[in-house]
Amino acid sequence: MATATTPGLALPLEVLNVAQVDDAGGEHIECQMTGAFLVDLHKSGLLTLTGNIRPAHMEGKKLVGRTKTKVNKWTQELLANEAIIGNISVRLDPTKSDYDIWFDDETGQTNLTINDGVLDCAVDSLSRIKAILAAADNPLGSFKLGTRFQVRIWLLNDADAKKVATIYNTRGDKVNDSAAKFAYSETKEQELARRLVNGSQHLGQDNIEVLANSVSASSHKLTAYNTISQAIETYWKGGPVTQADVEAQSSWLISAWDSLIKVRPEFGKLSTPARQEQRRKTIAASAVVIHGLVGAMSAMYTDHVDPEVAFKALAATDEEDFFAWDNPAWQAAGIVTPSGSGKGTLGTRNSFPAKRAAIRVLCEAMNLGTDDDE
């Protein structure tokens, strides 16, 4: 295993106890490196943060968006010493370096000696390496630098490195958010969503799509799991911190959904024909309304309003239905708009302003306060 014995490293660089593997039409190196060794490699200029194909990692560019979120999350997990890092990839270009792979008779180990050249990030793993460096540099000082990481040193020229990097980052379908979040909750809000869906007799996997991010118009299911999870992640203001918070707030949400069903049964389980008829007549099962309902429930929770009382304002009558497509409140708020087909059909918008507007419309109908009132 590669370890750091001095604060600075220099060529020739020895990496001990390696194994050779066959991949991408050639031989490459597998080894273990500690966090301290990776940090020293970078500080000594023997591991450069260059060559990565991701635009977010362009040299001199500040991390933003999802890449920044991913690096920050890994950094926090490393500081807690509970990160899932997996294999790390670095690249040694054989056309620009000189190295020996040799067997030590005394130790019975295969070793790698790099006489000239540097490692870079042309294949993959730059986000994880940046997270390791950030965790090591964090003043909290809780990251265990002796943590061992499995590292592959790819022996590839520039063209082959780009090929491997492209295949790594494009081949195969990414697990969608509904499936991923239902399988594992990363935040307390995601855990609230999972407990609500699993705990409510009106939801569950037979009424909530957990394998895709959307629901077919012909499906009997109410909505996709990611819709409920996103709504709680974004608009639930309970601020759960402890496991006790999660249990109490999820119980409240389950009870509130029970109250909703008493007035609006379409937010529970329907037969396929009944669901299709509901979608034809109302916007109740649309994603924007689900977000609006969660936001309204959040207002009930924080203001100590009884859902049993509040939801009565949404009851349908023989004369009108609050969730009807032709309710002028939805069009006035920009939630229901012409579909663009030119045939007079209507559709719902699912933008952030539309979701905020749905919360406002629902809160006004139930005489609730909203964040906009503050």
C-alpha cells in the first residue's frame, strides 16, 4: 500500500504492493493509497487536477451547480469519516513518462516506480479527489488521513484516456431520482417523504411510481415518488434535525393526508378508469398541485392549523370543483395555460414560480399564511 512517510514526495516515486489488471486493451495498475499520500502527491506536483473532460472542472473555473454540490457532499461525508468513495482513477501517460513495474524478491510484492512523469485526472474521479483535498484542508481536522482508498492508475495516452473517460461518463442509464431516493434517503426531508409514502394507507408503491420520475397519463397511480420527495425537500418548513423530529413530522404528514382524503379521495387510490377520468376533469394529480399541497401542509404544521378543518375548504360541490381545469384561479396564477396545440386544450406548468403560485392559491383557499406573507 502506498503511504506517505515524508511531508514531500519527489521522483522517483515508489508505489508499493501493486497489482496489474487488464482493461481497455492494455495493462494498468491497481493499488491502495491513503488520504495523506494523495494529499502529498498533489502538494508535491506529482498529481495534477488536469485533463478531466467534465466542463465543470475546466482549469481555473469555479465549481458551480451539481458538481459543486457533489464535491461539498463528499467533503462533508469525509469529514464525518463515512463517505462512500469507491474506486479512484488517476492516469499516467506512458508517452510522457518513464516507469518500471518490478517484483521484489524479498517482500514478494510487485511495485511501481515512476522515474519521470506525473499522475493526472484525465480519466475520472476529479470530484472525489477534490473532496479528499478539501476534507484534508478543512480546519475541523476530523478527516482521518490514514483512510485507505482503492486506486487504479490507468496507463493511457491522451486519446485512449478520453475514450475511457467518455465511456465511464456516458454509457448506461443513470438511476432516476425516484428510484434512488426511494431506495436511500440522504436527508431528513427525503426520509420524511419515504415515511409518508410507505406509512400512508392511501399512497404506497401501488399508488406512487417509485421506478420513474413521471407517471403515464393512462396510469392509475397518483404521482411519482420524486415529485413528493422534491416537494418536501423544497417546501416543508418543519426543519427536522433529530430522528425524533422525523418520526413526529412523518406521523403528522400521514395523518394530514388522511384528512385530505376525507375531502378529496382522488389523492388516494383510484381504479385506472377513475384516475383517467379525474385527470380529464381536474388538475388534482398534477405535479404542481402536489407541490402546492405539501407547501400548504407545511403552513398548517408551522401555524398549528388542524388539517381536518383546513381541507374542508377544498371540497367539491355540485356547482364547482376547486381543482377543475376551468377554475379561473389556476389560469390567473399562471399554473394552467394553453397547451400550445392550437386546439383549445390546457396544460399545467411545473416551473418553480408555478409551484410557488400553487402554494399561494391553495393557502388562500384554506385561509392559511404563506412564506410570502412574512
